[in-house]
Amino acid sequence: MERTCVGCGGKGDPAGLVRLAADAHGRLAVDAGRRLGGRGAWLHPGAACLARAQKRRAFGRALRMEGLAVDGAGLERLLTELGRRD
């Protein structure tokens, strides 16, 4: 089953994408175990796709959470976590 990257719009196998979901506090989190409930957003594990998704405000649409924003610290945390997977 293919998934679509919310950053670049490219399609790929879930094994090559990172799943992001809202955690219990409503913040965007990397779902490494792919076990967080609810909707997920899929992203290529790189800073370019993350930056593009952030610029397009794609996470709120993908998770159907209007107003979901990733603050500077949250974005930096995601970049660090994704950097470990590059």
C-alpha cells in the first residue's frame, strides 16, 4: 500500500516514509512505532520535505486538525528526529 508524502506529494512505500501524528497533548510527533491512534501524516525522512510541508501548512490538513501549528522548537525537534533516520 502506497502513502503520499505531505511535503513533496511523492508516493512511496510506508517503509521509506516517516509517520507523524498528534500526540496526547495535540503536538505533532514522530510515530516511530506507528502505533499512535488517529490520523497520520506521512513524510519523506529529510529536511526538504519537512520544510515544504511546514510552509504549505500540510500537517493540519492531513491530520484534520485545523490550526495545528508546529512551533520553532517543535520543528527543530522533528528535524533532529528525522535527521537520525537519513
